[in-house]
Amino acid sequence: MRYLKKICYVIAISIILCSLKVYAKEKYEIHFLDTGQSDCILIKGKSFNILIDTGVNSTADKVIKYLDNEGVKTINYLILTHYHDDHYGGLEKVLSNKKVEKLYIPIYPNSMRDIIYRHAYLSHIEVKYIEKNFIIEEKELSLKGMVPNEYDEHIENNNSIVLLGKIKGKKYLFAADIEKKMEEEIGNKYKEEINNCDILKVPHHGLNTSCSQEFLNIVNPKMSIITCNGRESPENETLNRLKKINTNILRTDINGNIIIR
């Protein structure tokens, strides 16, 4: 029953996005993996794969199995948005089981940064720091990094790298775990770029620390995807704000793995 339910959601998403002229004959697929209260997003192309975060350590085996089932042997670009273990926790297992060509990590000082860098270096993986003007470009796809103006030593979530994706002319905002302070900064700095996105990866798993009404009004996404376990989040306040902008809400705790084609 759960398997059939997930298939129905994949079909439903495809239909919704067809109406938005997003359907691209499966040239690109964006997979929001069900890894509980953590993030792991696969952007799958015909000739390359991008992984944004790796989920928490306890779901690492699940991530590897999922990648295996999708035929993903090589990850050309692996991006860590910030140094919380619900975003990098599965990294060691991914590096051990998949060929990773390039690993991108935030440049700001953090004890985990040095540990991750060393581990990847010893695994003969090219490591690059995410700085201002960060961008990945492939055919009909770009991922632009929105880097915080300054390091927040108190709230690690506000050091998250937000990624603005343009895939086949449509906009995706992968908002990591940013909280309201960083939402305001991005809203002021990139207002025109992030306005009217097709899909928003809801920041911080739908917790009330994030998703201010002002931010949501700017992004104004047609679809909002929440990566969550349903217990810790999403919070009702966040859901109510999302409903005010009439966005289609999908949740990994309810819908399972969410695939956009």
C-alpha cells in the first residue's frame, strides 16, 4: 500500500508540473529523499549527478540503497550546505560506497570542516570551498550558491548555503536550514532572483524558526517540499503561513521519497 501510495505521488507531481511546463522527458529528475528529520536531495541528469547533503548517519544505508536502485554509481558534485549532522551525517558512507568526483563544503571555520576535508582528501576526492560567486553550470542547469554575508557564531543554521537552481528554465530554491535572520538577508539581497520560484525546499524542516511570511511572500513558490519526520516538524505555525500563499505542500513523512520529473 505504501509503495502504491508513493507511486501515486510521483505521478501526481509529474501531472502538476506538466501543467507548469516543467516536464522534461525525464532528462532531469530531482529526488527529495525520505531521510526523516534530515536533508538529502539528488539531482539526476543523463550524464551527471548532484547530491545536496547526505542525510543523517542513521539513514545512510537507506540513501546508498536508494542511489543503487536509481543506478547512481558516480556523484559528480556533492554539496554540503552546513555543518550539522542531519546534513553531513551520511557522508562517510557515501564516500565509501560511491565514486565522488568533487565535494563542495562551506569555507567558514568549523571543526567539522577540517575533519571532512581531511577524510575526503585521504579518499582522493577533490574538495572545494563554497565561497561568494559559487556556481555549478551544466546543460540547461545551474546551481548558484547564496553565501551569508558574515559568519554567525551562535546559530549554525544561518551559515547554511542556499542554492538557487535553474533547471530547464524553472526555479528551485534549496533553502537548507536558514532561519529568519538569513531569510531576511537573502530576501533583501536576492529578491528579484528568488521571486516566484516553482519549487521551494522549505527551510529547517518546517520548524517555526524559519519560513517567515515575508520570506514566503517573496519566494511565492508553486510547490513547497518539507523534509521532516512528522514528529519534530513541521510546526502548525509554518504550515499556516505556507497555506496563506496557496502553495502545494508535500512532505517526506507523508509522501515518502518525492520525485520531480
